[in-house]
Amino acid sequence: MRGLAAGNWKMNGTAEDLDEIRKLISGHPAPACDMLICPPATLLARMADIAAGSALQVGGQDCHPAPSGAHTGDISAAMLRDAGATHVILGHSERRQDHRETDQMIRAKLETALSRNLAAILCLGETREEREGGQTLDIVGRQIAAGTRNLDYSADNLIIAYEPVWAIGTGLTPTLAEIAEVHAFLRDQLQGACGGKGAGAGVRLLYGGSVKPSNAAEIFALPHVNGALVGGASLRASDFGAIVQALAAAAS
Ligand code: PGA
């Protein structure tokens, strides 16, 4: 399975930061994995122009479930495509928290994204309290089922990112055994009840939450980890490039 190194710039970046994208592309003209950056919407079209013809793909960070209409401040799946996006992140824990997104809302967005030819990165993960309460597999099991049960998807247009909420932006990561346990569980779900007409076996599973050059290789060596969703360390070409290289090396 080809790995995916995905970067999420969140609410960071203005035009001057596009230089990092130029550096990333020139430093990694043909990586042995897929490479994606999801910038803020304001940079999407410019980043897509820079990335045209390169190994880098660009994506959005959210989209509205409706195709268009009176939704001030929102962005539609068609707009993301129009700006050059091939992917969209959905259900990130910051959106679940900041915008009170529910599993049902995320499911509606997912269906819209797929229908508009965007590949979706569905994010899921437990809070610290849920982990300490021994509920991790229940929570991620509920989230992946809500997102994928009876969904018509393929291994090309759905990606799952396991991101423990408490590991995002904190420098903390689960133990390798904990990451491996959740990824094996998610793979199992994708081969079973969440299998989507058999496509689940090929869906890539990303780990996200404080991935950096120093821990990427050991995470990528785990079974059922097919890449990473990277926040802070995706903002600099040198850091993200090192993560891309670690993923490419894990695949070889
Ligand atoms: P982080 O963010 O790498 O800064 O922890 C990951 C994410 O939110 O996708």
C-alpha cells in the first residue's frame, strides 16, 4: 500500500510561507509515497498552482455538506475542487470541538465530498479522559462506523486518520503499542462491518498527533500505519520533508 504523508496547516500561513512549498517540491521531486498539504482556504489556489505537475497534492481542511447556498463563511466541496484540491480533511477534532461537529454532520460532509470527487481524510480519536477511562476502542469504533457504514467508498477516495485528541499539538504521543492496537482495530473494522463493499482492506490508515522527524520512522514501522497526518511539523519543508523521507524508507 502506498504511504501518504499529509500536512495540515490549520489556521497558519500567508503568501510568504509558500516558499516552504517550493522547497518541499524541489527537495522531493519523486518521493516513494504520496505527499499532500492542506493549507488554509486562502492559500489553496496559489498552492495548487505551485504544485501543478509536481508530486505534491493539495487539499482543504473542511467542507460544508450542502452543495452551495446561504452559509456565510463556509466553503463547499465544489469550491475546493475548483481551487485545485484533490482531498479534504473531515472531522478533525478541532472542528469537532470548536464547531461542535457531530458524527452525523461529518457523515453528511463525507458523502458530499465523495460525490464531488474529493478524497476524504476522516479523522477520529479519543480524548485523554476517554483513554484513561479505557474507552478508546469504543470511541474510535463509534466514529469509524458513523463515518463509513453503508458508505459507497473506494480505497482511493477514503483515508482514515487516527488522531488521539490529547496528542495533537502537545508533543505527547501514545506508546507504539497503543498506536499499533488502535490501527489493528481500525483495520479490522474496515475489513468487517465498515468494509464498504470490500474496499476497506485497501483504505490507508494514518496516524496523527505530534508526528515529527524524530519519531516518524518508529511510527511508520508499525503494522497498519500507512502514513501520517502532520500539523505543526508540516509548516516547514525541512521537517515535513524528513517525515516524507521516513515514510518512503519504511515502504522500501
Ligand atoms: P500536530 O497536529 O502534528 O501539530 O500534533 C496533528 C493534526 O492535528 O492533524
